[in-house]
Amino acid sequence: MDFLRIVIAILVPPLGVFLQVGFGGAFWLNILLTLCGYIPGIVHAVWVIARR
């Protein structure tokens, strides 16, 4: 299941984080990072998924 979440996180980073943690602080941070740049959003999303 984590592999699928990582693939989703690469395509749509906030969705990958949402599937892992819901509407928490990490989700909103990921939206901000994704708006600032796509790559920081991906890195954060993969980090959140791998950490849990």
C-alpha cells in the first residue's frame, strides 16, 4: 500500500499526504510547498509517507 501512496505522492503530492494523515498540519504544509514548487511538495510527501 505504501508503494501506491508514493506513486500518488509523485503525481499529486497533497493527495498522497492526505491519504496518509488526513487534514492535519502536514497536509496544509504540503499544499504550501507544492504551490511554491512541485519538487519540494514531492519530497515532503514522500518523507511523510516513509516516516509513518
